[in-house]
Amino acid sequence: MATVDSMACNKPVLAPNYACFPEMLKGRKSLLFNNKEEFLNKINFILDNSQNYYQEGRYCFNLSKNYSDRVVAQKFIKIFSCLLNEPHKET
């Protein structure tokens, strides 16, 4: 949740390139790192340039909308509706 909370605050989020993070960040290479050296390079890329910081923060903010309570609830309803073979209604 801390990742999504930071994203929702318009903050760029760097994450390791494993587990759920590549999916969560939609594979954004500028935000994913594989090792310490990549992490340091990417953090410098973001912190040394205010335009990069803003662009990556904006990207994260827009992605965070996919994880709002309403969106996540609708996804769960859709999954359960499929499991129960019931039509799903968008609200």
C-alpha cells in the first residue's frame, strides 16, 4: 500500500524489477531496477532533473487511479460474477 499511496501523492516510485512491481508500474523501465547500480542511476535520473521528477511522478499518479477502492472493488465484483456465471453490471 505504501507504493500506491506514494504514487497517489504524485511521487515517482522506484521499485525492484520482480514480484508485482513490474505489473504495478506497467513495465516502466525508468522506474524499475535490477541491482544497486541501476537503482543509483535511476534515482539520480529522477532527483537531478526536476522535469524527470515531475514526469515520472505524474506517470505514477495516473497509474495510482487503477488502484482506487472503487476500481479494485469493481474488479473483484467482475471476477466473482464470472465465477458465479452472473452478468456483471458496471456502477
